[in-house]
Amino acid sequence: MSGRGSRIHVRPEAVSGTRVILDAAETRHLRRVLRLRVGDLVRALDGRGRELTVRLTALSARSAEGEILESTTPARESPL
């Protein structure tokens, strides 16, 4: 499984419950630039301050879907 270090941005409305559904542009980036496949892990920033660890479950020419394995809210300020 690759993609562990890959990070993408997704539209907030792409996140629904424990699923992420990506549009054609986001999917093209996953397939052609990052060269990810079904089963790969990717970190997704959702535009609402959360970082999601997502396992890709479906990948077609125009859409992709993934299962959210973990959701974190990274610290915004330095603890110092």
C-alpha cells in the first residue's frame, strides 16, 4: 500500500459520515499525479480544520470513494 505520505485537499461537502466521495478533478489528481490505487491510504484536509486518514475503496475514471479510518484536528498554534 502506498500513499501513506500523500496529502490532498477535499471539499467539506465531500465528507459524509465515515465516507469521502471525490469529484472528477480530485480523482484525476489521485490517479494521474499521486498514482494511488484502491486500498491505498491518503491524508485528506477537509477545509474545516480536520485531517482525515482515508483508505481508498473505489476508484473510477470520474470519481473515487474512501473510508475514513481516523479524524484528527491538528494543533493550530505552537505550544510555546
